[in-house]
Amino acid sequence: MAHVKDFKWKKGMSVKDLVSSYRDLGYQSVELKKAADVIVKMKKDNAKIFLTFTSNMVTSGLRGFFAQIIENKLANVIVTTVGGIEEDIMKATGEKFNIGRFDSDDVELHEKGVNRVGNIFVNNESYMHFEDKLTKMLDKLYEKKKTWAVSEMLKEIGLMLNDNSSILYQAAKNNVPIFCPAITDGAFGFHLYLFQQKHKDFIIDVVKDFGNILLSTNHDEKKGVIALGGSISKHHAILSTLLNGGANYAVYMTTAHKTDGSMSGATTEEAKSWGKVKDESDVATVIGDVTITFPLAMISALEQLDEEGLLR
């Protein structure tokens, strides 16, 4: 049995060294160290890595980090919610989000045309600009063909962007599919609806895309899941692994708790009861704000993989 050891700072300490010390610190730090180890194992075992995240993480500055992870071949399949698609396009086309306060006067913000996501502010004008840009993109899509699976549409949109910090751009460039099963759950869906009113033969095929994610892996392939937050993005990925024999590796990071019975709070251990994660798989569940926990675990993994010559 391991013993608790006192943590001490060392001059020149790397993120990998910091996270390595978490092994003996206790509480959630132990799970975070385990998460970093599992990510390294996924890569070394050549597992197909499903990275899932909710839209609020793209609202934050994690958006550029996700793009970098795709570029460095640490994610082979992306699953997210539609807000993440919208805000990636917004940022890729020049929109800026502001840091505010959690305790802001929300009535006053509404009167000023400012939308609050935690302590991040998004102006109404950003959505207006998004509408203009998306309409032009949909026009180009319609000229090419009339029916699109969601992931095919998102790849085509990614190719229209020119931003190395864009998730859509890096995914399209590196042939990483992005799945968004709830594509209508936001401004994107509203504009798809409006576009279809003018073009009745324009179809976005969600069911076809369900087949696409199922066929993105198979029973024989090693599979890993990094699920940040919960929601449909997490479930869509682990359902795919379930129908293909279960994941060999899984890292869940969330602020939700297992006692509420939600998908967001469901642990990697609970996933084993469904067969979403194999009984003998390497797993870690980290409770905490993903903007803190994920960069620490992933950078620790990246530094180790880089030292061993396993990064792109």
C-alpha cells in the first residue's frame, strides 16, 4: 500500500513532475495522476481515442487546446454538443469572448445584449455574425449536394475555415470525424431549419451519422474514451464503444456526482455494468472543473509521450 508523501515545490518543476507527485498526495490528485497514466497507455497501445466534451468547454480557452490535441494525434474521434460547433466557428471567424464575473447583474447584461456562460460573456452580435457566415456556408454545401450526414457537413465546414486553433479546421485537416448527434439543439439547428424552409430538398441525416460512428471502430480495435463533462456527447461515444465490445481505457472528468444517477455523474466503474467499459480496463474518474483538471492531466501525458518520441 502506498503512503502519503508531503508535496514540495522544486525549481524548474515540469507539469509531468507536478502530476507525478499527485500519486502520493491524496484525494482527487491521485485520480488525476491515474488519468494522465491512462491517457499515456491509450496512446502507447494504439487505441482509437474518442474525445468528448460539452459546448461550455469550447466557450472557454480549452478550444485551442482541443485543436492542438487533434493536431498531435491524441484524438481520433470527436463527439460534442452543438454549442461547441457554433462557438468554434465564431472564434475561427474573429469573434471575441470576454471574461466577466459569476455574480454579474444578469438583468443588466440582458439589457446590454450580453449572454453569460459562467464568468464568460458572449455578445448578441457574435450570434448575428455567426448567422451571416453560416448561411453562406450552407449555400456552398447545398451547391455540392442536397443530403449530408452531420459529420460530413462538419468536415466540409472545417475545410472552409483557416484557423489552426479551430477544432473543426484541425479535425478536417487531420481526417478526424466530429459527431454532433443533437445538431439542432442551438442556433445552428435554428438556421438549418430556416435554410430548409427555402430549400425543401436539403436534408441533414442524423441517423446515417449514427451508423458512421458505429463503423468508426470495431470489436478487434483497442478503444479509449476521454469524456469531459457528460451529456449526449459522452453517451454517444460510450454507446459506440458498447456496441463494439466496450472500451479498453476510459477517463471521465466532471463536476457531477455519481449519486444523482445522471450520465454526467456516472463513473467509469458504473460504465462496466453496461459493458461500455471492459471489466479489466484501465480507468480513472476525476471530479473537478475540467478547465483545471484536463490541462494538467493531458499536458503531463504529452510531456511523457514527447520524451519517449511518441508524439507527432
